[in-house]
Amino acid sequence: MFSKISTANRNEPITRKDVRSVFSPGTTSVDTSIKTPEPIKDAVTTTPDSAAPLVENTIGSRLIVGSDVKLKGAEILDCDTLVVEGRVEATMDSRVIRIAEKGAFVGKVSIDIAEIHGSFEGELIARSQLIIHATGRVSGKIRYGKLVIDEGGELCGDINSISTEKTLSQPPRLEISHPANPIAD
């Protein structure tokens, strides 16, 4: 009644042949296919221009703020990845922040990698990389290691790269030149 199901390759579709209909006795066979679901792949975010994946198989502590959740007045520490789908008003020192398209973060963040699809307002230090996607809006005091902005992404405020900031924070070197000795008669 059923065709032999192969268990060697789990990604092959499972097919059923000669299934007799209970409701219509005159029908002799119906061919239906049931496909097994695709294997679940971890979300991999890439930067434009086919750069290397941003975060692959994130291991460690992960906090997800859901789409209808508002988190206010928190200090987030020791969180490897923060995913913001709702609204967060907090301070954070961690590794990775991802703000979803409808997500919003207001506060102060010191992070290795920031990936913004939604909105960020406040003070942001992205030590390694700041990625602003087409729907992303970032405003405030922004410092970054590398900056990637998709067409349509917005960035405004006091913006500097970390390397420029370090150069500017060093006091300028003053060199005093002495006037040449007057030529004697």
C-alpha cells in the first residue's frame, strides 16, 4: 500500500502511493507527496559586499526581548548576544547586539558588534563593527571600529571612528622653531 520509505537520507521527500480514499470507493489511487521539512539552519547575518558572516552559531548567553516586551531601567551585563525585537531602555556592556526592524534601544551601549535593523538612540560604542541596515536608524554619540551602512540606513549625531577618537585624544605635539640667527655684517 505504501512505497518503501528510505531512511538513509532524511532530506528525501516521503511519498505515498496507492492511498485508497475512504470517502469515495470508486477512486482507486491518489498520489500525495509529503516532504520532510528542510533542516533548520542557524541565522547567519552577513555584511554587504559578501563579507564574512557576522555571527555564526552564537554560543553563550543570549537574551531575546520579544516584540511586545518593554524592558526599562536595566543594566545588562555578561550577555553574549542581545536580540531586541521590542523596546529596551538600558545600559549594556557585552559582545553583540542585534536590533530587529521593529525593535528599539534607548540608552548606553559598549559592545563588540552592533547590527541595527530598527532604531538606536543614545551612546553607542561598537568596538569592532557597527552595521546599519536599510531600515536602521542610529542617533546619538556614536563610536565605531568599522562602519557598514546599507543604502537607506540613517546615522546622525556625534560620530567618530575609535581610531580617530584615539588620535584626537592625544595632546598635540608642539614644535617650536627658533628663528635663524641674524647674519652679522
